[in-house]
Amino acid sequence: MLFLLAAHAGLAVVIPWWQRRLGRAVWPVAALVPLAVVVWAATRAPRVLDGGEYRETLSWAPSLGLTVGLRLDALALLMLWIVAGVGALVLLYCRYYVEHDAGRLAATLLAFAGAMTGLVLSDNLFVLYVFWELTTVASFLLIAERGEAAEQRRAARQALLVTTGGGLVMLLGFLVLGQAAGTYSLSGILADPPRGTAVSVAVVLVLIGAFAKSAQMPLHGWLPAAMVAPTPVSAYLHAAAMVKAGVYLVARLAPALADVPPWRPAVLVVGLVTLVLAAWRALRATDLKMLLAYGTVSELGMLTALLGAGTRTAALAGAVMLLAHAAFKSALFLSVGVLDRATGTRDLRELSGLGRRMPVLCAVATVAAASMAGLPPLLGFLGKEAAVEAFLHGTELDGHLWPTAALLLGSLLTVAYGARFVQGAFGGPPGEVAARARRPAPGFVAPVAVLSAASLVLGVWYAGTAALTTAYADAYPPGPHGPYELSLWHGFTAVLGLSALSVLLGLLLHLVKGRRWRLPRLPDVQRAFDRSVAAVDRLAVVLTGRTQVGSLPVYMTVLLATVVAVPGAALAAAAPPTGSPRWWWSPSEPFLAVMMLTAAAAVVVTRHRLTGILLCGVAGYGVAVVFLVRGAPDLALTQFLVETMTLVVVVLVLRRMPSRFDPGRALARTRAVRAAAAGAVGVLVTFLALATSSARTAPAISAEYVRRTPETGAHNIVNAIIVDFRALDTLGEISVILVAAVGVASLVRVGVPGAVRDTGDRVGRPFPTAHWDEPVETWLPGARERAGGERSVLLEVATRLLFPSILLLSLYLLFSGHYGPGGGFSGGLVAGQAFVLRYLVGGRADLGAAVRVRASVIAGSGLMLAAVVGLLPLAFGGVPLESTVVTLHPPLLGEVKFATSLFFDIGVYLLVVGVTLRLLSAVGVSLDAAGAPADGGDDGDDGGDEDDDEGGGDDDGNGRDAVGNGNRDKEGGRR
């Protein structure tokens, strides 16, 4: 079963690339996977239909109890044949229907088929939910196609909102149900059904999700709107497969939950009301696809009522109708596609006489419509007879005539719109449309014929149909009247009479409707949905206008106040003991504390931005000294480096901001509020740290780290933790750092005049070169970016002399981190500060001379290296992120020993360097006071012509732009 899912996914990935070579043959190739599923299911059918089952389990995270459990039983077998059988025929049909973008459509249909296969095989509620949402995503993509038409985008968005919203509610129901049952296994819940108030709540939530997925009223509007999708999509997703996911869920849980209130009243009322009202709405439709869409909603209502009723006969009728509906409704949809391609219209007011022009298509479509109407000897007749029997003589439903009446009313309306479909599509004298219609190719009609033939064969061969469907129905007790058996003839019974009466009344309704009287219009759910969406949009605008005031201090104050109010209230309510910690461990700590608190208090009263940043730096450096005093040199080194880098980057940003905070009484009024919020957060964090420290009951893990550090080949416990014991945490953290850097760069560039279109991050640009016989340029690249009065020759010379040494120091910290203070993060920060110094004294051109590679390439290479090193042990039978100590004996060097986690640390180093350069690319500005280039220099951030190459720099390899904006003139010269 896992192999089947992998086959769907694998072929869906590669088939777009094969499409160019295969051409239209891509569709038969795509159909091979669902055909293989049909064959595979046939080989398992004997055991499953005898009451057996097949199971497969993939352990995902065994220690957490997370497994992917799959189970093939009678209901899953029935659904699997529907999904795979109809899917294969639809893919073969697409060979004649689809003219453009075949590879993409084939891949998406295969992905949907795989998701639907996983859904029906899932034996875990969470796995089922994952596949449930994957079918929703596939439906969205298939409805929207490329999103070029507004109507398709609107319909796809509506389907996504309704089905995803229902899915989220259903997920909450799964959580409640799993907690009440003590297991999230479907087979476990069926074996030992839970009971109680919580289960009743879960039932309501789960049914809401099922009703939304299967388009039950009033959540049905998305299905008719989805008819803008291509006809094969409508036939497969919105008739045979996806819309049956909700019905399948009802059928799966009904044996365990049908007796739990309010399950049975909910499924009967919603299902039968949907059956009648949607069928009534189908009688008004003039578009053939819309008629079939409302007919599908109606029949899904009947399936919901039957499969949720909780009796054996109703379950048997539901299983038969599940199979019958997939055959006749997909055949009718596909026949509409043939008519649309041949005539260019689906309006039954324009179609006339096509039965003579296309007799084979007329015949197979008529058979499908007859099965939908419940005429013998077709499969629909078997299901209809069993349905009437279930509601008329069902044990739990005895004495309730309204379900039987609703079923018969829905049946006669189904007969009426079925006759309307056949008459409108194929009846009448040949008209202009019929005259210009092209005869369809035999292969185009063949899938329709196969599906219609299935309705006939499975109806006549009712013994085989009974074997397939009874295996699921036998999960229910037989009842006092004995088990109901499928047959084309039960004698002259009341059920037969009522069934015949519904057919006669339906045909009479079709005959008298015509133009003699008009059906009353039902409330328009689509209009209600549109108004609801518009109201939500207006509410969002109002709330955004009131809450998004454009003030970062306001946002921060609200966030901090929320942090204090919510966790703080919980902490105060619990009132945990804080223990008796020592006030200090070193005599220097009180002086450091006074210094940091004084700096923090001074930040509140200062009016200068630069002063405030420096005071924050004082507090940060004080923390680093505390780390050093407490014997944590690694933490102290990292804190020093991070604090320094933060100060530099923030100061670069402050060059574009006023030197003072906003003056006036507004600042005075809000300063106290901000100070109170900040102080409250400090108090909360202090007490939270004390409470968590005193709440520890298990031994500290640090002792285990100390014991096992030699196994990693390290002497530095901190580095061993980062790159070995907690390597997964480190990988996640560096990924977050990279994403944050990209986000910061994107935000900084918003609205920057002269920023290039592509926000590239090339860390340099071609700078002017000097020639001994043409002394027209300065000696140092980028020297013209600053006015002479702002330059420090001593700093420039010292930086260029120390730059290689700083880089060498960063490499030393990288390679020595396993044995002493340092590591990839610290080394990367040191290297980053070397580049920052180079930028500060020489500008973009000088930095471009030092780094000729994109910052994104450096950072991405670091993340990729860390990920590859983490996954490489899998190739050698190990576990992810496992490290090994390697010992080599190269000539002349003696014994060389290193841990493979060193390469993980190198990835961290590269990522930190790349992120630093990326931030320079974002926040770096022209170094002159006015923000414009000096005479003869490069353009600054205030504009400049853009080159056509990415990132705005010339591609001659002489260096690249550190900030990615402000480029050379088109002539290649200087301003």
C-alpha cells in the first residue's frame, strides 16, 4: 500500500518532464498507476471480502507514537476500486479532451488520485486528515488551473475556504474523539466505540467536516461553483471521488457512532433535505454540467443518509449506491464533455437532435441516466430498492414515515431531471447545433461506454455486487427480519410499488413541467456566501484600520502586555515555589547587575537614538561578562560577538532615521507605559526562570552530556551539544536565521528609492581600476564613497592589514570549537565582523573586492551542507545527524583525527557569514552624509540606472554590489 502511494507521487513528479516526449501518450502512461491499483486490489479482494484485512505501518517517530497506519478492508476496497477505476478511465478520456497543458493536469490528477487512495486506506485519524487536506489542495489547483480566469479563481477559493474550514472543525473533532477513545486508530475506535458527552461533541464536529466535503446543504455552494473546472475534473473529483470523502468518513465511523446522539438525526435530516432541495434545484438548470452538479449534491445527500443511518440494510443500500453513483454520474459528466467539444455549448436550450448525430453516445448516456433514475436491471435499481426497504422497514427507523417520504420525493425528482438531461441533450429534431457537430472519436466515447456498461453488468450480475457490498454491511446486526439480500426481483412488494410510483411521477413531472409552469426559486446559497465574504472583508478593513496604526512601539507594547497578562496570570494562579537561589556567585556580579540595570533605566529616559542603542549594548555586554564570570567562555564569546554585530547593523539603519526620538508630550505620555510594560516582562521572566528551575524533578541532563561528550571526539561540551547532541535544534535555528535575514532584507527594501527590481544580494560591483600611467582614480576602491573629512586613513589601513588576520582567527575558532571556546557560529560572527569593518572603511566597492560571491549562495550553501551532513548517515545505515570520529594517517602528518560533525559546523559558519553579508546588502547605505555618491563615485541608494543583469551589477567578475542597488549609468561611466 505504501508502494502504491509512492508510485502516485513519483509519477506525478516526473510526468510533466515526460510530456514533451510522450505527447498525447502521456495520458495512457498516467493511467497505468490507477490501473495497477485496480489489479492489486483485485488480488486482495478474496481475503478482504471473506472478512479479512491487510495492514501496513510505517514508523515515523516511534518514540512519540507517530506512525502511518494503512488498512485495507471491505469499505476501503470498494472505495479503492471507485477511485482507481474511474481515475484510470478519466485519464484515458483526457487524451481526447485536453488540448493544452497536459503534463501539469496529468500530474495534478495523479497527485489527487494518490491523496484519495491514502485517505481511504488510512487507519489513523491524523493520517486521514493529512490526505483529506491534500485532496482539498489538489481540488483547488485543478479548479483554478493557471488562475488566468477570474471565475476559476473565485470558484477555487470558495472550494478551498469551505472544505478547509470544515476540515479544521473536523480535526478538532478527531482530537476530542481520539482523547475519549484513548486511541487515534480507526480500527481501535471501531473495535471499542467510546461514549459520553465528549463523544457527542466530537460527532457534531466530525459531521460538519464531512458535510462540507460532501457538499451538504447549506455548505453545498462550492460544488456547483466548481463546474468551471474542466469536465474530466468535474467527473473525477466532483462526482466520483473527492466529494465522496465526506460520505466515506460517515460510512467509516457509523458502525461505532451511529447510536451516539445526535449522529442519526443529523445525518438523516441534513442528507434527506439535501436530497430533495438539490434535486429540485437541478430541475431549473439549463447548463448540463450545472444540472449534473446539483444532481450530484442531491445524491450525496441520499448517500449520507443511507450510510449514516446505522442499519445493515441502509448500509448495504448506501454501498450499492456509492458504486452506482460513481459509475453513472461520471459517465454523464464525461458525456457532457464530449457534447461540449463537439458542439461548443452545454446549454440544453440550444442542443437538439444530437441523438441521431451521435447514437452511440446517446445510448450509453441514456443507460447511465436510467441507472440514476433507478430503472431495472441497472445497478441504480438495486440500490434504490434497498434504500426504500431500509427506510420502510429499518429497525431503528420503524414508525418514522418522513424518511421514506423524503426518499421517494427525492427519487421522483431524480427521475425528472434525469429525463430532462436526456431529452435536452439528445432529444428533439436536428437543429443547427446538431448539423455542425463533429462526430466524436471512438476512443473519446469509450470511457463513457465502459462506465455505463458497468452499471448494466453490476446490475444484472447482482450476486457479484452483493459479494462486494455485503462485506461492509455485515458490520451491522441483521435485524429481526433477517438480512436483506440484493436481487432484481423480490416479488410484488410495497417497496417495488413505491419505486415504480416514484418513476411514473418523475416522468409525469418532466412531461408537464415544460413551459406550462415554472418551478419556484429556492434561496441562493451562492449569494449568501458572497455576502458573507464581503462582510468579512469589510470587518477586516475596519479592524485593520483600528488596530494597525503603523506604530512599532504600539505593536510591541501590545505584544508585551499580552505576554505578561496570559502566562503571567497562569503563573500567578499556580503560584509555584521559586526556591532559594543564591543572590550571586562572584563578588563582581552585583557591580555588573547595577551597571546593566542603570543602562536599562537610562534607555527609558534618553532622547537620542544612538545613545539608546549604545546603552542597550552596555546591558548586552554586561550579560556577556556575567557568562564569563560564571565560567561559560563559549556563551560569553557568542554574546560579545552578537552584541557587537547587532550594534553595527542597528547603527547602519539609524543613519536613515532622525537622531532624536519623536519630541513632544506624546512621547512623555507613552514613555511610562512602555517602561511599565518592559519592567513587567522582566519581572515575569525572572519569576518564570526561578519557578522552572525549582520545579525540576528529574536529574539534570548536563551530567549525561559530560559523560557522553568523549564519544563525539570533543573536549568542548558546549560545541558537542550544538553540533551533536542537539544538532536537530541547531539545524532548525540556522534555518530560522536564514529565513529571518531574507525577511529583514525584503522589509528594508520596501519603498527604498532607487532599489533594484530584483533585490539581489551581490556583495560588490565592478570598481574603477587604476593604471600607473593614468592616475585618474584613487588608490583604494570605494574611496570616493565618503567625503575626505569623514575618512580615517589610520582605520582604513589598519582594517586592510588586520582583515586577513581576523579571517584567520575566525577559521581558528571554527576548527578549534570542538576542543575549546569557539565553533561555527562564533567563527562566522568574527568573519562577518571582518566584512563589516571592510565595508565601513571602504564601502561597497571595497567589500566587492573582498567577496565576489553572492551572499545568498554562501548562506544557502551553508544550510545545504549542514542538511546533507545530517542526512548522510542514513546512507550508511545510521540515524540522521549522527556523527562519527574519523582517524586518518596521511603521509608526513602522522595521525589526524576529526569528527564528521565538523562539516556540520562548517555549514553553520558559512550560513552566518552569508546572513551577515545579506544584512549588509539590505541595511548598508552610501557612506556619505547626504546619502548620495561623491563626485566620481558610485551611485548610492537614492537611485541610479539599473543594469539588466540580476542584482544590478556588471557581470564581468570584477566585484559585485554589496547592497544590490545604486548601479552604474548605462554608459558604464561615472556620474
